[in-house]
Amino acid sequence: MQTPLPLLVDAAIAPDRLAAVRLEGATVGYDAGPDILTGAAMDLKPGAIAVVTGPSGAGKTTLLHLVRMALAPREGRVTLLGSDVARLTSASRAGLKRRIGYAAQEPQFLDDETLFDNVALPLNIDPQSRQTGQDVMDLLGFLGLTRDASRPAGALSSGQRKLAALARALVARPDIVLADDPLAGVGTEAEAKVVRLLTELSRLGAAVVVAASAPVAGLTGAVWRIHEGRLELAPESVLKPLDPPR
């Protein structure tokens, strides 16, 4: 018998079918350095999954930073959940960021605080959150981290930190989920659980973007690749339907 997924059926997901993530000719880089991505274009609807592949250093993490508004495009436009990010006020930008869950490849924690407090952090900074401490424990339990909830985050293994980062990214039920190499180092059993969580978030209506070196087994969605700074659909995805079932 499979463990029930710890996700609320009434999760607050964008209700329309407009693109959750839209990139139009987006070029991005760091500081005064060269362009990492050039002319990136992507249209991802609520409920869709995109797996972005490419070798180390290709720009996968940079793409996620662009979508989570940690980087601004040098050229082009980024539209998230119907909002042109370049036109947002500071308050609107902060509110939009709270609708995005991000699990980093090398996650950072408050290492002296407990795992529970680290995962619950998005709920504590969002006055409108409907989630509770029980939701935190449900996620930790599903990912096999219940016994570690009261441990300092600094005592976790690298694989546990990856799972904790995913739990923190998902606990507030975001409309956009960004996961950077989420299966690396977590173990075979946890890999299957991560895929189930991401698939369920997609089913509930969240747009999911996963960065990985290769397509992720069990994760159904469009496969993109970054090659020489260009984001393009992989050949195996060109003939696939890109939108989730209505």
C-alpha cells in the first residue's frame, strides 16, 4: 500500500489556463560577465512539467534563477502567473515570489535551527498561508524525515538536505515549483517519492520545472535542453502534447 501524498486537494493554484511561466527572448547572465542564456523562449501552463537538461555549466540553474526572479533578463520578457515581472512593484514582486517554491541544488539552511523550523520557514513569513505545522510533519513523514524533525539542520546528511529543501519548497503549496537536480544523492526509495510529489503538484495545477542532467524516469512532461546557451525542446518532445490534460 502506497503512502498517501501529503498535499491538500484545495491547494491554492492559479485557476486560469494562461501560461504560468512565459519566457520571450530572454537573455541573462551574471553581473558584467557573458550571456549564459540567449533568447530563451518557453511557455509553460499551470499543471505542466518541464524537465530542462544539459551538461554541468550549461545554464540550467541560471534558468531557474531567472524564473524565480533572482536574475533579471538583459533582454526579453519574463511573465509569471500573468504578471510581467519587469512591471511589478516591490510589494507585488514579494507576493509573487511567495507563490514560487525553489529547491536548490546545494540548499542553504539555518543550521542551528531544527529541520522542522527550517521547512516551516515559508509559512512563518507568509501571513496568508493556510498551512500548519501538521502539513510540515506530513511532508517530512512522506520523505522519511520524521525522526529528524527536531535535529539541527546542520546535522543532516547531504541527501537529507536535498529532501528537506524540496519539503521547504513545497510546504506553502506554490503555483510554480522549481527543483534543481532534486534526485541527486537522495537514494532510490526517496527518488520515487520525489517523482510522486512533483507529479502530484502538477496534477493539482502547479507548473513544475526540473533541472537535471538527463530526462527523469517517471516524470512525464516536455523535455528541454540547453545547448551552447540556447534553450530548445528536445527532439523527443517536439511531437508530444505540451499542455496538461484539461
